[in-house]
Amino acid sequence: MSPDAPRHWPADDSGIPIPTRAVILERLSRQGKPLALPELAKAIDVSGSAALRALERRLARMKRDGLVVKNRRGAFGLPSHMDMLYGRISGHRDGYGFVVPDAGGGDLYLSPRQMRKAMHGDRVLARVTGVDRRGRREGTIVEVIAHHNRRVVGHFFREGGVAFVAPDDKRIVHDILVPADSVGAARAGHIVVVELTQQPLGHRQAVGRVIEVLGEHLAPGMETEIAIRKYDLPHGFTDEVLAAAQRRARPLRARDVDAREDLRALPLVTIDGEDARDFDDAVFCEPGPSGGWRLIVAIADVSRYVRPGDVLDEQARERGNSVYFPDRVVPMLPEALSNGICSLNPGEDRLCVACEMIIDRHGKTRRYRFFEGVMRSRARLTYTAVAAALTGDATVPEAVRPHVAHLQGVFETLHAARRRRGSLDLDLPESRVVLDDSQRVQAIEPLLRNDAHRLIEECMLAANTCAAEFLAEQGPAIYRAHDEPDPEKVLELRRFLGGLGLAIGGGERPDAAAFSEVVAASASRPELGELIQMTILRTMSQAVYRAEATGHFALGYAHYTHFTSPIRRYPDLVVHRLIKRALGTARMRAIQPVELAQIAEHCSMTERRADDATRDVIQGFKAEFMLDKIGEEFDGTINGVVDFGIFVQLAQCHVDGLVHVTGLGDDYFHFDPKRYQLVGERSGVVHRLGDPVRVRVARVDLDQARVDFDLVASAARGRGRRRRGQGLRRKARR
């Protein structure tokens, strides 16, 4: 009897044996044509009304997941055999879009006419219809499988007696009509949230009703309000969740600490930014045997207060992580926990999960152990204070000063070991948006990393690696994964570096050490160092969470996870539960691999969502900051060259803007993609990456968070002509 015979079929949810998806797909492929339900049932030997209903349910799920297509006569076929594909729409602000196939491969171009049938984010079934004049596969939407947008945030307008909402997300190109009885309290100029009551359908426009008025367009903090709703970030806690947090946040009792290891005599300290409000990690270091170190990383025991399946856990899992905006935080946990009983506040007893490591003088962790403890932070230190202390400034309490020196010692040992291993360490400058009391942008300041940041980073990397190695021996877990970069992106990076006179070794698949060598080589060219590092970062794959250890490319670890931030990251909370279960100190059910995979996928999504939301808000604040600077001049550097102009980053505030090609001079400029430069046809003037320029702020578009510049002077090179901006060239050489 064949292995796919009925008695070998697994039962579905109703207990009826039914063919697997693999069997169904194999039969459809063998038949070579679409099959109606009775024909397919006969082909795979399914009979009886109950079995037929079960088969129909399975086919419906396969259709939802894009494995089969149901045609107009009700027959099921394979998408690849019907020039069809399932995927998600990625819209473009200019009206066209693409279907990103579920099965991978090249995207399918959708014309603006096709995009009238669906919105950005919708899942669709599409048919390949041909190739357009640019060589792109072109298609039509056959069916919208699932609508992505239920609520949309945007600008409310009323023109000619017609009310409509223009979405803030420019990838949604549909204006949403609002009937007169659905306007609510909205007025022209308001930012509103509209709930869609009718999705677009080609000839039919989207219709909705206003469910929330956020306020005036330019009201303080509106950028954040828009981003929270645009990305559907869960915000605000229900009374039930707040009450549960208050109940759990009671002061510690003797029985809470009896079975724990007492660390209160150790001078553990927290080291964070000046504006940090929750402290989830503390560190202690002392000399160890044979010139090595004993390092303890103590992490807030959030899993003691947030139990699997309770309302706090459900809320934390849905959010996935805290989201940090310039003007506020959308926390993963209520304040009673995140800033209260779970936070390692100085001078207060707190429960923790600790990792003790013995590190030799070569930076190798010889042994480690995890345990539950109770601790009391001796001091709340800042990066600024610790960095000063490392250079001899007495800015930290005398009682912990020797231990800070020991932390510097273990940092130098661990960091040297990581450099020898070839771990990639990008040091890109960040900026901080400073707001005044009325939530208006006061300044945009550079946020520089110092040795105190690196010190804490090395301690956390060490603890995270130990956690990953420990869990790899225990069973299924959640890991932090970072794949090798895509070969096509590596090839593009090679072309970019070649235009700058640099090269990357390692053949077609360079390792992290090869990328590190490029970073080191760029140190001698400060005008290009930041740009090169940013380009390398864009070449890298995006780190994600997975339920299996597939390695971390950039760090060079076979096993890596997140253990050190359970107050603000749900995967860390899950890792704590897995560690405690392995230690036998907590009675909780085993988390099945399928659930771990679901958590990993969900938290990867919430992390991307948070990154996108914060990026939008920061760009909005930067545009707002430049609004009253129209006409002013600034020094900057070319950090992007495209066929329609150059992108410039201002030196003082890291604001990016565009100088359109028409503003580069009285000439025709042509894009050279191999050298990433624009070349004047008549003058031979060259604008290339890394060149210093002086620009004038020309326009600011708050709706699109975009800044346009005019070129005032540059270090552009021409054919034997003395160019304005030669002073800039001399300044650059100095």
C-alpha cells in the first residue's frame, strides 16, 4: 500500500482522516489541469460527506495560504501553472505598486489603474500578463484575499461639499470619502482616524467614517500621534491590566527572597542614559583567577511578576516591545512594573536573574552559571559619568569607583577578543531630538557613543551568548538570528567601494571579518567613513527572532539570543522563562516549538513596526526643526547620488535633504552608477559621494517630512576650471 493511502492520513481538527497538503499538491501536479472538488476527491480516494467537507476546509486553508487557486468554474489548480501568484501589495506614492510574492522571486508590477482595486498591504491573487517596456513583469489583480487597512490616519478635507481623508501613509494612494453623517467632530485641517466601511474596488472609491480626531495638523506631538495609529501600535492599558500590575507591584516579603542567592552585599550598579527611567540590567566585576575576570550581569526578574497567559502577559506579547519616541514611550508593561518593582532602582531590594561568568585574560568565557537572586543597586550611573571616570575624572561614588575600573578591564579584554574574531562593529553617529516644554523641537544634537556605552554592550553580549549556549543544550528556545548578506547586495557594495578605491575580500561570500577590514580601512578617510559604514549596514540582512539557532553573522556567534532587556522586549521575557524552567526554579508548562516560532515571527514584526514608527517621527521632527530655517545656509556632505540629484546630510544636525539635479548648475548632469556620481555634460563638473558642500534650505514639506536644498558652493571638480567652492576643497584637505 502506498504511503499516502487513506489509513495513513492524519486526522483534521474534527478527527476525520484527510490527505495532507503535500498529497493534494502532488495529485494536482500529476493531473496537469485544475480539478473540481469531486474530481480531486476521486483522484485522492476521498469519499463520504464528512470527508468531503473536511477536504473542502483543507482546500480553503490552502487557498488562503496561497498554495492553490480556485478558478471561476470552481476548480482548484496550482498558481505556478496558471501564471498566478499570491502576495502582498507594496504601494508607491506615485500611484503604481508591486505584488511581493509569498513564494519569493521577483516582484510583479501593478499599474496605477490596477492599484485602484486594492491598497498598500493587501494580500492579493494576481495574474502575470506580460513584461513592460522596462523589462518588469506586469500583472493584474484577480482577487483581494485579505484587506490590510481597517483604519487609516490622515488629513481631513472638505472641498465642494465633499468630505474626504487623504492618508498620511503616502503608499496608500486612495482618498477616502466620508459621508456627511460620518464626519463626527472633524473639521478641515484636522488629523483624524477613519474606519473603512467600504474598500476600494476599481471603479468604486474607498468610504469610511471618522472615529477619532487627533487634533490640528501642526499641533505639538502630532507626529507621534500619527505614527502610533499609522502603524497600529497598541497604546494605553485597560483598567484590568493596570489593576493587575498594581497587585503584582507589592513590596518584597521575606518569602519572596528566601530561596534566592543574596547579592545585596555586592556593589552592583546600573549604567544608562541620563533620561532613562527603567533599569533592567546591573553589572559587577572583580579580578578573577590567572589574570582574568569574574563578571556578574544581573537582570530584572520580570518573569516573576508577568506569568504566562495572564492579562499582563497577553498585553506584553501583543506589543512585543516598548517603543521609544522623542516625546514619549509606549511601554510594553505598565509603569507600576516597568518603572517600579521590576526596575533596578538604586538602594532598593529587587529580584533578578543573574549570569555569573569567569572570563580568562584572552576574553574567553571559561564557565558560567545562571541563578535567581535578590540584589540592591549601589548606584544609578550614567554613560557620561562613567566615561569621565574611565579617563580619571572622579564623577562616580567612591565606593564603586574600583569596580568601575574592573568593568573597564573586562570590557577591554572582551572587546579585544571580539576584534580578533572579526566581529563587525559599526559605529554610526545618531542624533537626539531635544524638545522644549511645549513639545516643540528645540535642537537636534549628535548622540555619541563613548567607552561607557561599549562597556555595557560587551557585558550584555557576553551574557546573551551564555544564555544562548545554555538554552541550546536544553531544548527549543528563541534566538536572535542574523543571516549572511544577499550576494546581489554584496556585489553592489563591491561596485560602490571600487568607485572609492577600496575593496572587500572574501570572494562571493565575505565573512564579518572582511567587512570589518573595510571599516578599519575607511578610518583614514573621515569624510567617507560614516558613509561607508552606512552602506555596509544597508548591505546587511535584517536581524530577526527565530525558534532555531541559525547564527549571528555580524557578531560571529553560532548561538545568540536576547536575555538582558525583559522590561522592554518580550523575547527576553520568554528566554528568562526558559532558563528558569531549565534550572527547575519555576513551575511552568513547556513552551512548544510551534508556539516559540509564532512568538519569534510576531516579535520580529513588532520590532520592524517600532523601527518604522520611530523613523517616521524623527524625520517629522527634523522637518519641523528646519521649517523656520528656510533661506539659511549650512555645511554638509553628499551622502547619496541618484539620477535626479544629490542627497546632503547637514553637519550640525544630521538632517538629510535633496538638491534636485536642476539645481546643480547651468548644465546637463548625467548619473554614473558605477562611481556613484553626477557628471556635467558641458563642464565636466563631478558631484560625488563624500564631497563637502554648502547648501541653502529651499523648501520644507511637513506632510512628507522632506527638506529640499539649493546648492550654494561645493568641492565639485571640473575640467580645468576654477570653481566656486575651492575654499571648501582646501578646507576638506586640511
